[in-house]
Amino acid sequence: MKKFVVTAALVALVSGCAGPNPYRAPVEERGQTQSRQPQPGTVVPAESAPGVKVQSVERVPVIRQQREAREEAQPAPQAAAPVPAQPQSPAVVALLETARQDSSSGDLRTAQSRLERALRIAPRDPEVYIQLADVQRRQGQFLQAEQVALKGVSVAAGQAPVLKRLWRLIADIRQEGGNSQGAQEARRKAESY
């Protein structure tokens, strides 16, 4: 019985493949040349249908004048206001606090793990970048710590107190990493905020 079912399925499959192909490729007739086709690169005037008015593009102002009118209606932009810090989620707050505790007790690997998890949850929170860069600095991972702190600088745009903290941290990282000139530049940048 099993062989019969397998054989019947195989016969049905083969007979289905042997039928006419419903997906035929289009065939182009090349024996007849059509003189109505224009040569490539020639300009062909558009045919207008009844009730349709065709105008050239030069006569119809579309985008530029609308944009200019909108810009005139809006007042000139003022100096960029500082961006308020985003509220932290409870999970991020808990991870930051436990990471602080781990860091103060000397368990830097666990603190780093918690901070990396917080970073996945809140990638736009500069406080996470500050703490993670500090933990990496304390572990001697100066290159990674500086990269994390610089990413924090880009995230904290418009938040002067946070930017000042980040640049001070970058100065410490560079100083401990042996880059005293870079540390001086970072301190100057921190004082500008």
C-alpha cells in the first residue's frame, strides 16, 4: 500500500511537469521592422489626450517657490536650545545602580556586563556611556573606553553638563593611556562647556 501511494505521487508529479508551460517567455518578432519606432536619443513630442493640458517644466514653478514661501513664513531659527535628558527606563536605572555597586566593590567585569546590557536597552542615554567608559578605563581598556566616551559625546549633543563630564573622562582616559597632549586637548574642550 505504501509503495502504491509513493508511486501514485511520483506519477502525478511527473505528469504535472510534462504539461504545457503556463509561464512562457515573451518572443520578440525581429523579422518585421517597424519604421514608427524613433531612434534612441531622439526627442519625441508627447501626445496629448483630449482634456489633458501639457505644459513645459520651465513655466511651472513647483518646489523651489513653495520652499521659499515656507521659509519666509517661518521665523529665523534661534540658537539651539539644550536638549533635555530623556527619562530613563526603570530597567536602565536598576542596571546603572547595580553596576555602580559592582564597580565600587571591585567587580568590574560584572559592572561592564550590566552596563553593556543597559546600553542595548537605552542606546541614547549618555549616563550609560559615562559609566561604561569609566569601568573600561579602570580595567585598562583605554582605547575602548575612549571610543565609548566619544560615542557618548555624540549622543549627549546639546547637554552641556553631560558633555563636560564626558570630556573630563576622556581627558582622564587619555592621560592614563599615555597621551598627555590628547588629555590637554580634552580638558580644554571640557572647559568650553
